[in-house]
Amino acid sequence: MTDPKTYIAPAEEKMEMAVAYLDETLARIRAGKANPQILDAVRVEYYGSMAPISNVANISVPDARTIVITPWEKSMFKAIEKAIINSEVGIMPENNGEVIRLSIPPLTEERRKALVKQCKAEAENAKVSVRNARRDAIDGLKKAVKQGMPEDVEKDAEANVQKVHDKFLKRIDDIFAAKEREILTV
């Protein structure tokens, strides 16, 4: 007889990964406040390989509207500036020879609504991933019944999968609501 946990554990792991991916994706969406995570996706050429900015410079946030990048080597100023300009960050860097400053402009109401819409789409993608993991687990349990698992064990396991599914959907809704509040707060 197959243990129901062999179907529930991988589904829970996939759901956890979907939530983690959503969290990471929403952190990169600019909400009008300075957040060094918006630079996580930006890569810089460093001795022949592509490296994140955080590997070649110190990134700090002195106030709510400014990100300061202090390269560890003077030769990196141009490369970091070029990488930021070519990225999807959408902010023009200011270089004074000592540090690179990114001034985060305040968001317009229209832009805030567009960002909320983008976040909602990302949250919906995460929910689809969670639902797919639930479906895969339930399909596996139904096949296990054909291989000799008792039906009452399968029904209990299905109920457990549903509980896990509901828990992860609530987490996704909470993450989205927090990001929505952050974006809409002026």
C-alpha cells in the first residue's frame, strides 16, 4: 500500500515554491519607496562574467526615496551605470564619482493602478501553480486507489491536500494584500 504522504509532500513543496517565487517577484516591483531588491535582477559584467550588483558594490537606502550604490572598485562605475540604464528598473542613475544614486520618483495614480494590476496577475499565476500542485496530488491519490489504497484513506488524504491548498491560497492573498497596500500608500 502506498503512503498518502508520498503525494501530499511533493504537492506542498511545489506550493511553497510558488509562494516563494511570488514573494521574490513582488519584491522586485517598484512601489514608490526605495527598496534595494529592485536591483536583484540587474547583472553587471565583472571580470568576464555576469554578477549581481550586490556582488560588486555596497547597496544602501539612506532615505525612503534614494538608493545609494558604492562600487568596491572605481572601474565598476561605468559598468554598473550601464547595467542599470539597460535594465527594466526604469530609473536613471546619477554618478558623482564617489557613489551612484538612484532617486525613486513618486508614482502617479495611474502607475500605481498599473502596478497593482501587475501584482494581481503575479498572484493569480501563483494561485494557478498551487492549484496545479493540488490537482497532481489528487490525481496521484486516485491512481493509488486503483493500486490498492483504501478509499477512506484516499478521501482523508484528499481533504488534507485541500487544507494545505487553502492555507497556501490564503498566504498568497495576504502577500498580495500587503503589496497592494504598499503600492497604494502615498
